[in-house]
Amino acid sequence: MDWKEELTGLVFPRRCPICDDIVRPRGELICPECRSAISFVREPCCKKCGKALDDPGREYCGDCLRHTRSFEAGISLLNYEGPAADSIARIKYHNKREYLDFYADEAVKRCGRRITEIRPDVLIPVPVHPARLRKRGFNQAEILADRLGKRLEIPVETKLLRRNRKTVPNKNLTPRERLKNLTAAFSADPVLAEAMRRDGVRRILIVDDIYTTGATVEACCRVLHHAGFEKAWFFTIGIGHGT
């Protein structure tokens, strides 16, 4: 830690991503006692989206059995519930961007090997609409992708996918309504897509904060396929539980 980081830590002490109190001991990214409040994704998991399953005899969750997926597979760090869900909400709506340092570090420790086995040529964060970006001031998926890209030495491309339409909130919609809500919301820059394909980009890892019904990832994958990219995976911090 250099003197600038040391000074920043003294003036603006790091907050725990779970309890939001000042982290003790100093230098850590999470309170030791708060780590036990996190439910990390563990096997058995859906072989497609990666949701945790209660039945070890099953291979796929109900959602992936009912719906065709455009992505190859998904990887997620946490079950999207309780303190983890509250933490992600504080990142998005209360500007707690510093939490992403912890989540990126944990993602590399727990999921880094699986991500590198995919051999992604590039990380693509899910974009937010420009109006929402201006209001919020940041895109949490882009910050997360940047953190992961630096730690795993994978390039990040933030200009390929664009969000053209400001959609209504998804949380009160059915899975079918969510996908319809997101249809045509995303597009890919055709000139950049062609240049990336010429440069040999074939395998894409989409990065977002949460995966619940999969509508956002599905919409992004369909746009990427239409732009000529055949294989896409996704990584998220949190994921809903399988049914």
C-alpha cells in the first residue's frame, strides 16, 4: 500500500459491504464476522445458469428446463438473498462502489479458475441507459468488469453493447414480461463488432451485478449473436435460487 492509499484509508475508512460499518481490522475488505452472513454459490448447481439447486440429483433448474437459453453457461459468486441482496442494492442505489473491490477479489479467488477456463476474449458489462447513468453517476457492471479484467488480465469493452431504451423496473414483472420489456432495449455497434471479429474475438463473458430470471442476459446474448458473436457466457455477483 502506497502513501496515497494509506492517507485515503485514514480520511475515508473502508466500509464493510455487509454491515456498512468501518471494517476492522484496517486493511481488510470485509468484517471477519460478516463473512459468515454471505451465502456463496455451491454445488449442486444448474449446469446452464449456475443457480444453486436443492436436489443433488438434478442437473438443471426449472427455468432452464422451461426456457431456451442463448448463453453457454453462467457463473455467479453469491446467492441473491438476505444481506448479499441488501449489499448489492446499496451499491446500485446508494453509491457504495467500494464494495465492488471485495466482490471482485472474492470472484477471482472463488470463480477465477472457472472464468479463465472459459477463455473469454473480452468482458462486456451490461450497459445502463444514458439517462440512468447520468442520474446514478456510474454503471456498477462496468466497474465490476474493470476490476475483474485487471485482476484476470482480460480486456474489457464498454462500447460494443448499448442500451437504447429506458425500460421499466423488472422486479414486479413475470419472466415473459421481463424479456419483452428488454426486447430492442439493447443493440450492438456494428462497426465495432466487425472490428472485434476481425481481431479474433469469439468468446464473450457478459458481466452484471445480478441474475434472477435471466431476461437481461438473454436479451444481451441475442444481440451479440445477431452481431456475429457465437458464444457468450455470463458472470454476476448474485444469482437467484433455482426452482
